[in-house]
Amino acid sequence: MSDGSSGTPPAGNPKSAYFLSHEDEAVERRTLAVMVDNEPGVLARVVGLFSGRGYNIDSLTVAEVDVNERRSRITIVTQGTPHILEQIEAQLLRIVPVEQVIDITKSKRGIERELALVKVAGKGESRVEALRISQIFRANVIDTTNESFIFELTGASEKITQFVDLMRPLGLVEVSRTGVLSIKRGKEKG
């Protein structure tokens, strides 16, 4: 019979919060908007929080959004169990220059978009097919030569991935993606 000191709960007793495991939780994807003071080293501290705890960043974008207040917005796409994601949010808020953490994924009013530049080289039928697909995806041709195109495409990350996958057999040369940007609908800030 165990008294709980061995790391396992006593037999026949319900599990306490101390013994609860979060291993059986499903992994979720989250987009977090982190409002920070625009100071040297802030981005390194935020990224260090992730790397120091073994969390992965799938996408990262940063830009100053308020010159007068010297505020920047860091948009981070990450994955983890709900428990780990809660920890990430709490730990981000402990970093002194972090003003606010907004979970865009949980908001029904959240919008996520990404920009990509996609270079495709080809001649003949492949070239025609690349143009046809670009029209379906509403991609803009921003540069063209007799042998290549550069397409500009905005939309959800999944849309961009699908476009890139369709361009592979047609002569995909190079892809440059911005990473996810996010914002909430409505008149409120955040």
C-alpha cells in the first residue's frame, strides 16, 4: 500500500492535482499576439523562454506597431497541450517588457493571414498551368521573365501551403513566407 510518497497515488483513492498527468491531452496549434515594449533584448528574452523550456516556435513575426509608445507586436505560432500553452502564456506575462498576451486562436473574432512570394520557372504547358492556378488562388504576378514568374499570395497558412504544393511539379524554385500575422475583428484594440 502506497502513501503517495513514491510518486504514485494511493491505491483506491482519487487522483489529486499533484498526480494528474497532462500527457493524454491533445496537441493544439495556437497563435499568440504578444504586445511588448520596444526595447533591446526583448525578442531574445521571448525566444529564450521558448528555447529554454523546449517549446517550438512554428512561426514568428515582429514589428513596431506604435512609434509614439514604442510598442511592438510579436506574433508567435506554437503547438502544445492546453496545459503547456497555458504555461507559455503565464510565463510570457512574467517577462517585464511584455504588456499583454492575446490568444488569437481562442477568439472567434481572430483573423490570421500570411504573405508569400513564390518563384516558379517553366515553359510551355507548365507555364500556362502555373498561371491558371495562380488565378484560382488570387495570386498576383509581381515579376515575370520568359522563363519564370514570381507570385505574391496572401491568405491562411494552409492556402499558401496548398499553392506551394501545386507549384512543385510545375517548376517551383523558391518560396519566401512572412509567417503568420493576426488581429481581432471589431473596434476594440487587441
